[in-house]
Amino acid sequence: MGRNKIILSAFIILVLPVWALAQRIHYSDPGRDDYRQVNFEIIGKVSSNIVIYKNYRSKNDLSIFDNEMKLKDKINLDFLPDKLINVDFVSYPDFFYMIYQYQKRNIVYCNVVKMDAAGQKLIGPVEIDTTQIGGASDNKIYSTIYSEDKQHIMVFKINKRNERNYFFTTLLYNDKMEFRKKSRLPVTMPKKDAVFSDFVIDNEGDFVFTRCSRNGSRDNISQMDLLIKQAMSDSFHISNVPLTNNFLDEVKIKADNINKNYLISSLYYKQRRGNVEGIYIAVWDKVEGRIKAENYNIFSDELKEDAKSENTTAKTAFNDYFIRQVLPKKDGGFLIAAELLFTSSRGNNWNRYDYLYSPYSMYPYSSYNSYWSPYGMYGNPWNRWNYGSSTRYYSENIALFSFDPNASMEWSNILHKSQFDDNSSDALSYLIYNTGSEINFLYNQLERRVRLLSEQSVTPNGAVKRSPTFKNLDKDYEFLPKYGKQVGARQVVMPCMYRNYICFAKIDF
């Protein structure tokens, strides 16, 4: 897990009937052991069941719910070791894979098990790989990614013992978890402070990411390379992405499988540690192996004015925005959603450069015994950064941009929201879901000292529609939108707190 995974299909424009019905919400009953500290992962809809994984201390369970969120069964995963390091899930219409890692003595094991909708083992556990380390580890060594069509699954690890020459070990499988290819490849790191973007595998099984270099650990990106490993290849194809005198921030990469492109995006500055001026876009043509469109899109004064919050000026409006999603469109264009995120604490306000090394970061490096590892265990919403200190978390406006296939901005819009909480960001931010005709954003809005679930939607031409606050919300339920998951065309499952216990709500639109 390690991070919240939201897989969104292409933004396809469909003609759909207008839904006049109100949302229908079904809640699960909080279990006696569903304490606030429980780790969980919404696996999704498997056959007609909603399957959710829960971990509390050394106890690992699957909760199987029916369509009205009534508990059908609770499966104790007694084959799992007591001390799991990490677990990932890849779900399909009628089964799912659980890929987990644990340590025994000085060896970290990575195993896979195939399970059905009732939480019963179909195949496994089967050992995928092992890694020898020098002591106890809580950080995951293996990362799991999969293609948008879920026909390709990759498990990989990165040995960074030599800071100038990393070694990537990749293990590629198909949707039947049949082994296809193992590679162990060196990747030269030009500078000590080099960082990676997202790691992506496309629908052809090709592995892609960017390697970015900074002049210093707290500097902006000044050099970028695109690395592609074809599915059955034993080498990385490395291409330099030429940059201007502008400085990039954190880089996002997304596979556009329909048009066979890689979409690269980043906010940018005109000077080191300057204000965000706009958004850089590069469209990499996978077939031709070149950039076919590139643009530095400057934010207008009007957009900056609209994007600012009570805590920022128009000049600094985008300094605390972070790119959250990149959504390909059928025509080769794409949407980008960015969110305004920052914290404040007694005598210490963090800025953008601090965030690049916080849990919000897309470059979360921690290491043990020379292995690169992202932060996080189980995608745990309760594993709070800076917990217990007097920190206030803010999650405010959402900026939405639409780009054409030539990397030029077609339209932009700001979805206004204002959220904050002390010592925890669990109830902040949003869940995005795609109905085909619209992109929808679910988030909590404070009304009369109560957080109520709200919705805004965006049409293909950029028009924003604010829906009324959900009317059939039960009292005492506090939603945690950013940990939710879309499980159907017009259906999401979202965790919520009920009197300090965790439970789950299924919302039909």
C-alpha cells in the first residue's frame, strides 16, 4: 500500500441521464475491535461483496460486506506472520491478489496469495522474492505497481548502497501472476540529491519514471531524464528531457495508454525558491521516442487571484499547491488536479520546500540497509506525521486544469473549499471519482461546527457545479474522504469515524 491508490480511467464523455435521486448511503456497523488506530485498505468490490482489509497490532482480518454494508463474514488471515512490513492489493472483478512482505531473522520475504470474494485462498501463499538485510526493518523494501488495465503487475526493489549507482530489481507478472521477466539493472545517479518521480507501468508492461537532479538537497529541479524499461528488455532506455532556465518542482508522470504517451507535469519557478509561475507540461510520444509537445503554461493574474486563500496573496497563490491527479482524455489531452496544502504550528510555519520532504511528498525517501523505500505502512491514515504537536493542517482550494494534446491549457477553474484540523489531516482533502460525464470531488465542509460531506463536480468544458450538502448523513459519522475508493460507475466506499471507532460507508449516486 504505502500510499492511497486511486485508479481512474480515461475521462470519457458520455451521454448519461440526469440523476434526480438523492445519494443513498449504507453504513457498516463498527466492530468491537475497530479502534481508531486500526490500519485498513479498501480492496474494492469483488463479485457482489465489498472487501476491506484490517490490521491491528498482530491481527489481520478481511471484512466481507454485502451491498448494504452488512457484515457477511470476518476472515482471520492466520497464514500471515505477526510482524508484517507491508501489504499491497490488486483487485479484479471476482478475485484479488495480496502481495505482502515480512522479515524473519535477517531476510525480508515477499509473498503473494490469490483470494476470492469470500476471502478464501485460491492459490498460495507463494514466495516471490527475498532480500537479505543486516538487522530489523520496518520500512518496506518491495514496491508493487500495476498497469491501468491490470494485465501487468510489477514488484520491484531499489538497492541504493552505492549512492551514485542504484540497482533496480524488477519482477514482472501478468494478471494470472504468471512470471514473465526478472531484471537487475544499474541506474547511475548523476548527483547525490537526484530524485525519482512516480514509478509507472503501462498497458504494454513497460516500466517508466523520471530521474531528476537538483543543485542541492533543497533546490529546485534543474535536470530531468526519462527512463523506460520495456517489458521484456534487460536495459533502461534513458532520454534527456531538455529544460529551460525555469526550475521545476516535484515531477508527476502518467501513462496515457489510449494515445501511447507519457504525460510529464510539474509546477515551475523562474528563479530558485521563487513563486510558482505556472505549470510545465511535456507529452512524450512512446512510439516515436521523443517529446511531441511541450509548454510552460503561465498562470494569469486572474487565475492567481481566484486561487489564493485567506492565507496567501495573488502573487504567492500557487506556492502551496501540489499536483494530486493527472487524468488522460480520449483525445490525447488531459486534466490535472492540484490542491492547496500547508501546515502551521507554534513558532514554525513550513513552506513548500519543507513539504517536499514531508508525507505529502512524491519523493519520500527513507532507507534501511541501503534499500530505497517509500514512507508508510499499510497506507495507514493514523500514522500521522508530527502527531502530538500543536500543528494545524490546512487543505484548501482545488485547482483544475485542462490541456489539449499540444500541452496548451484549454481552461482552468478553482473549486473553493476551506478545511483545517489540529494534529491530524485525516478528515481533510478530497476523494475524486469519475462518472464518465463529470469529474466529481467529495470533501468535508464545516457547517455550524459540524463537518458535512459536500460535493463539487466539473463538466468536460470546465464548468463547476456545487451540489447541496448531503442530506441523508447520519449524526455522529465523520467521513474521511481521502482514504475512500471508487468501486463502481457511480459508487464509492469511504471510511468514517463513529464515536472513535472506524466504520465504512457505501455511497451510491
